Amino acid sequence: MIEENINGDVIIAKDLRKVYQMGEIEVRALDGVSLNIKKGEIVAIMGPSGSGKSTMMNILGCLALPTSGEYLLDGERVSDLTEDELADIRNRKVGFVFQSFNLLAKQTALANVELPMRYAGVPAKERVDRAAAALAAVGLDNRLHHKPTELSGGQQQRVAVARALINNPAIIMADEPTGNLDSKSGIEIMDLILSLNRDRGTTIILVTHDPRIGEQAQRVIRLVDGQRSE
């Protein structure tokens, strides 16, 4: 169900809770978090280990459902979807850039970038053309047929960025995107991610513990013990 949003918010989350049962112990990974993120914003979600950052990323990125609370992504109510519906909206609305790249080791850069379009049912020729264009946009037009082991860490993360933007998602979620990179490559990747916002107006959510990454956001949302810390 798509709901009208007159405030320009791409994300509306109200009273999100995520509870895990560990034997007899109840762990509240998120404990009543509410937030709004506007289209075109660059927002950092920050906090110490165990603060709920990863849980929040999983819910906002449609990788998991909250135990309770409401979540609307780009006008679509996510919090009460089935697993299949969740996978569909994730593929259409979210692009991920992970610290560990998450590329398929036996597939070429081109095939890795094509993957979200395969799930979306895009015809083969269009997939190849769009994937090649996306790789060219991140400076890898001469690496289309290289596998991840034939690429540097910075190049692998560029492939991941190309894959993240291939379906023109409503949001890009970057989880510690420079964590496995040297300083020079890290700066280049952050410049590339931020350029998506500047050139395309893409909403960027940076999940990080690194204050240097957080400083590049327009706004920081801090979590401590599963709650917002203002």
C-alpha cells in the first residue's frame, strides 16, 4: 500500500522495537526508536558497538521486520509485509554498500552489478547495457570482465556502489563503507557515494562508528542501548 507523504520524507519510522529472545533473556536491540529522513538527505546513524546500529540498518534496509512499530519507505508501509514482499521492496527501493563488499567471488564485475536486475526481471540485453554503464560511471569501464579476486579493495567497493545504484533505489545504505580500505581508497569511495547525492539526489544513510564518516553527513542520528541519544 502506497501512502501520500506531503513532507518529503523517504523514511518514516515510529516507535520501532526489535526484541530477541536469548533463552530466558529478552534482548531489546531497538527500544522505541522514531525517526524521519527526507528525500535527498545524507544521514549518519552512529553509536558504540551494541547500540542498535546494525539492527536499525537491517530494518530500514528491509532485511528484517521490527517486532513492533511502523515503518514507511518511500510511501510504502513495510512493517507488516510478508517475507516475499519484503524482498521485493528491498530490491526495488534499497541499494547496499557493505564493508565486506559482498560480491560473488566467481562472477565478473558485470555479472555482480547485473544481479539486482535479474531479480527484477529485466531483459538480458538491458541488464548488460545498464550494468556496463553503471561500471563506467564509477570508473571501471575497463574492468567489466574481472572477478573480485582480480580487483583491488577500492575497485571491489566501486563495483558494490555500481550494484547499489543499478535499480535507481530510493535510498543507499552504506554500512562502514570504508572499513576495509586504505585511507586513499576510503576517501575516493566516500567521494563517490556522496556524489550520488550531489548528482542524482539519492538519499544516503551512512551506518558507522567512525566520526570522520559521520562528519560528512548533513545530520547524525545517535543510538545508545537501542534508543536515540540526543
